[in-house]
Amino acid sequence: MPPSALRDRKRERTRRALLEAAVELFETRGYDETTVADIAAAADVGTRTFFNYFASKEELLFPEPDERVRAAVAAIASRRVGERPVEVLLRALRAAGDNPGEHLVDNLNARIAAVRAQVSRTVPAVSGRAAHAQLVAQREIGRQLHAAFPEEFDEVGAAALVGAVVGAVSGALTVLFQQPNSGPEDGERLHRQIHETTSKVLQPWLASSRAPHYKPVG
């Protein structure tokens, strides 16, 4: 294996170790009570190494925002012949992780999503970043949906549909993560609850015979 490939694998292992250590500490000690030094020590690296991977403790809760948006755009671009706009949108959101029931096959990612939702309720910096990241993603996905189906939606209509679906899922997951029995100690159970909740919320769209039109009247 080339030296560059070995370095990449080592970097990925270290990055993963930092994420796992952070989530474990956030779950057991709490976000505010956990320091960067604590996370680095738990991952068996120094604080300088931590900052080679993450700019701050907050960033650990948003590990791959750009990749999520790119995944959604790619899903829209790869739409199948005859596929309805709402079907394309739901597949894009699954790819982006806004429907974690399909996307978060890794328990670590499910745990990060749960901690992020919990911390967002009490830490303004995390809440603001989460809201901004979601807004940026929604805008881009809406633009791509409009471009893919110009006869079905104008820009406002595409944005409305994206906002409605994402809002429904986000609202449901927020309540799920607030429930006492939705703790992250059981990754498989949390993943199953996320899947069941999002599937229930999305059922009206999945069951519809055609996507709603949002073109303004007049």
C-alpha cells in the first residue's frame, strides 16, 4: 500500500477515535462539562492533534456538512425516468442525512445526531450552527429540485416543499430525542426509533399519488 494511502487510513482512524471519544464523553458527562483536552486524552492523542482535525468542540457535532449536501445533489441528478418530484426529494434527503432513518446506518452517526439535537436545546452556538447548516442545505436542495423539475415547480414552490418535508422530520426527531427513553446508550434501538419516526412522518408524502404543486395562482 502506498505511503499516502497508509497516512489517509491513519488519519481516518484518528478522526474516528476523536468522534467516538467525544460522543461517549458528551453522553456520560455532558457537552458543557467536556473539554477538548478530555476528548484528546480519551482518544489517546494530544490537544494539538485534536486541532489538526477539528477547529472546536462544536465542530464534532457537524462532522460532514458539505458531503451531506453533495450527496443530496447527486441523488437529484441521478433521478430515474418517471420518478415523481417528491420521491426524488425524499431520496435526496435520505442521502443528505435529513432522514436519518435511511442514512445513518452507522450507530456513531446516529449517536452524533441525537447528541446534536439534545445540545442544540441548551447551547446557542450549536443551535445557531445547526439552523444555519439546515438553511444552507435546504436552499441548495430546493434550487436543485427546481432545476430538475422546472415544469413542476417554480423556485418558491420547490423551497416550500423542501421546507415542509425537512421541517416535519426535524420537528418529529426533536421530540423523539427529548423523550427519556430515547437515550443513546443503545445505538441499535435509537437507530430503529429514528427510522420508525421518520417513516411515520413521511408516510403522507410517500403515499401520495403525485407531488403537490406550489406554483402561485395568477
